[in-house]
Amino acid sequence: MPDAIHKLAGEPNGPVVSATREAEPRIVYWHRDLPPIEAEPLAEHTVEANSSRVAGTIAHRDELWDRCYRELMASAEARLGQEVARLGGHYAHVYDESVSPKHDDAAGEAWLHGCFTYMLYRRKQ
């Protein structure tokens, strides 16, 4: 089956294109986007993730902030998928997130750190 192409707008050098297989089941649902209605809630969990580190500071530097934010969200999505599998669930509904800049003055680096609270769901048996 061909890949479905999704474009993310707002890129300074043109849109980022990511390919996803239409046949792959969706695991992570963000905020107002809800998992299937027949899914059963199991428990609330929290996962943390980081972007890669960049030189200097990301405060008031939109391009670096945007890049770090995209990396953070990709990292969070991957971590959520791992946790859903590890905990024996099928879906994660992220309903709260906190993103903050971090910095290491000694190394002259900055990055974004995120904390994501989600409800773990499983398919109805």
C-alpha cells in the first residue's frame, strides 16, 4: 500500500515531509484527539523526553526553538509508543504536557525538556 504523505507547515526552508503507512495502527492521540470509543482506560502515566542539544541558548531564537520542539515531540511520540508496548496497552491519550528550556552553561548548550501525562488504553477484550 502506498505511503500517505503529511506535510507540516511553517518551516522556514519549506515543509518537512514525513511518510506514514496507512495500514499502521495509530497509538498516540494528542489532547482533543481521542482514541477509539471502545478502548478501555487502564491507568494514568507520565513520560519525559528531551530534544537534542544545541549550541548557545534557544531563548528568543525561533528557528532553534522550532527545531528543538519538533525533535522533542518526535522523541516523546517514540517514548510513548515504547511505554504503551511495555505496559501492555494499545493506545496513549496525552492530555497534559509541560515543555521547558534547559541549559548547561559549562558546555554552552541548550535543549528542550518535556513532561507528558497520558492515559493508557487497551482494546476491549
